Amino acid sequence: MTTELNDIQQALFKKAAAKLLDVPDGATPAEVHAALLRKVQEAEFVPAPGLVNVSIHRRRVARRLNGGTRRKHSPQGSKH
């Protein structure tokens, strides 16, 4: 089931989020993201290990989709 928000609901959610994050109503996505990261840091939030793994996986997938290749790690101290 998906929930669609109408324009009024979207505006209310954006206004509430802006108030919670202490950003102006017309803040850019980059400003909102930065404010969210500051709040997370202030709260000393540490994500569950599963969430960290998902984040790493998403970065790997994004890198591959953008034409990147898999990073090659060599064991520490080995010489190639």
C-alpha cells in the first residue's frame, strides 16, 4: 500500500520538518540534509549495524551504476 500526499499535506510536513531542523521554509535539500546531520550528531546517534551495512551497499551499487568498478583491497603488508 502506498500513501500519496496532497499538496496541503506535503506543505504541512515540510513546514514541520523545517521547524524541527531549524531551517527556513524554503531551504534547499542540501541545507536540510546538513541540518539533519547536525541534529543526528547532537543526539550522538549511532545507527544499528544493519543500517550501516545497507548504507555501504547502497554506495557500492551507486558507484557501479555510475560506471565505477569494485575497489580492490590487498592484504596489509602484501606487495604486488
